[in-house]
Amino acid sequence: MPSPRIGILTAGGDCAGLNAVIRGIVTAANSRGMEVAGFAEGYEGLLNPQTARILSVDETRGIESEGGTIIGSTNKGRFQLRRGPDGAGSLPDSLVRATRTALDQQRAGALVVMGGDGSLRTALHLTRAGLRVIGVPKTIDNDLESTDMTFGFDTAVSRVADAVQNLRTTAESHRRVIVLEVMGRHTGWLALHGAVAGGADATLIPEIPFDSDLLTRFVKESERRGQRSCIIVVAEGARAKAGRQIRKQTASGENRLGGIGGYVESIVARTGRETRCASLGHLQRGGPPTAFDRVLGQQFGVRAVELCADGMFGRMVSYRFGSVTDVALADAVNRRRSVSPDSQILRHAKALGLFLGE
Ligand code: F6P
């Protein structure tokens, strides 16, 4: 590597474990005599390279157990790829030039991007424009191809599981059905794992559009069997067989997934059962990472530094079959990993008696 300095940034929505990756990168880089410059607020920081700062081992000691990211992030900034008429994404040349300039100004020989699908697509574009980039897969959705696990997922699953257990006690007291809406975008990994971990009764995921009549029948039967409570975990991207995904307009005019929990509540209420709905929202992303995410995050950081040192750019760190490895960025992005009918977790969830909407 020509320069003993690595530039890093955290892009897109945050998740637990980002600081663990930062800690891993800084420690591994320093032990090889390399410095790390952290660009602030995601890709946006490349447009203000003077705000980047050198991260020291001392400053990052202990941050592996802290949520969030010490260098900030921006979800959907100016570096978001624009879809052309052919569906392919592109980045204006001016932003590629700005990235080159920012890395030169910081004397960084490589850029490590911690991000989900959108941010890593931008990383791939920068790689194809000739820049030395490495990706580290981050998202609570766990929807990236070529890695069995993204960091942040395990923590989010724990949050969902805790919420299911907490809702259970109040639902039991009042003989209620409680619908819990969780994140996950267009995949049901988070809902499914969270429902199994928390011992929910049902989970509705985007990959299996649910039958409303079967859902009400399931709720009535659970009551007939003598169950006092019923907890239904619904992924934000789920939809009824005859319906569409439900979206809501945010105050800033964005059109985001959200609201399916209320819809499911209204369907279940037709049974006459007292029904409530809770939405877990950003509680799934905030707070300290689980031990698993602390370990995985730091290991991902170490591997990213190894790739930089070996000059293996255009690669993404990955977790496969229990080991940390790396894959081509091009094989990981633009291909959503969904819950397929033969996914083991799906078969096991059914075997465990979870109702899946069909
Ligand atoms: O992709 C991660 C994620 O948390 C999704 O599960 C969710 O739909 C989205 O980001 C929420 O984004 P924001 O923080 O911008 O509301």
C-alpha cells in the first residue's frame, strides 16, 4: 500500500457494532504502522475532508461496547446512486473527483466503507472508477448477499426478542393480542429470528404475503386452546395477500415503510379480542451491541485492514460458515438476500409452531 494511512467512513443508517469495527480497524492498522483518518458524517465527509481526523488507539479503547458511530453517519446523502433509465445506478463524476481529492488531502491510500446495500453500491462505483475501496457489511436487516451475517443484526434480534418477552407479560395480564411491528425493510430475517428468540406466536414477513382470514382463524384458535395472550411480530415490509406494503410520509416528506402493525391490529380486532399494537422503531438500532456483534465487528475491522495491507481492493469483508473472509464487492451488492421457502430458519420456525400467515 503506497500510503500508511487508511480513510474510513460509516454510511447509511447506523446500527450497533459500528464502533466495534472502528476499534478493530484502528487497533489493527496501528499495530502495522498505519494511521486511520475518520471522515465525518458518512460519504458527506468526503466533501469536507478538513473535518476528517486521525483516530488513535487510546481514543477508541472501549468503544466496541458502545452503540452508534463516533464518526457520524448520513442516510441518503449526495452520494446515493441515481438510477438511470436502464435501472443502473451512477454517481456524478464530480463526486468521484471529490473522493479522490479528499483521499489525497488526507494522504489516505485506501478507503474503508462500513455500510449496507446502498452505501456499498456507491463503494463499488468508486472502485470501478479506479479508487481503492474496501466494504464492511453493516445492517440490522441482514439482507446482503455473500455474507451469512452483517454486524448489527444480532443486536437487533435481541432487542426484538426482549420486546416480545416484555409484551408477553402485559398481554397475559389483560388477555390481549399484541402486534409488534419491527424493521427489516424488504426482508423478514429480523422478524423471523426475533419471533423465534422471543417465543412469539406468529410472524408475518414480506416474503410470505399473509392470508387475513387464516390470521383471524389462528388468533381465535389460540384463544380456544386456552392461551391468554398472543404475540404477533410483523415485519415493516410485510403485506396481506391482496394488499400492498404500507408506507407513511415522514415530516420531511420521505415515503418510508411503516404502519403494517396498525393494519394487522385492525384485522385481528375483528375477532373480538382486545388488541394492541407497538412499534419498536429505532430501539432496534440504538444502544450497546451484543457480545456477538462486538466480536464480529472487531474481526471485520481486522480483516479490512489485512485487505488494505495486501492491496486487495474492491473486496467486501464477509462472514461465511463461521469464519471471517472476503468476497468481491460486485458479488455482494445489488442482490437482495431474502428468506427463501427452503431457508432453514423458516422450516424450523414452522416446526416450532409459529404461524407464518399461510
Ligand atoms: O436498513 C436499516 C433500517 O433500519 C431499516 O430496517 C429501516 O427500514 C430503515 O433503516 C430506517 O431508516 P431511518 O433511520 O432513515 O428511518
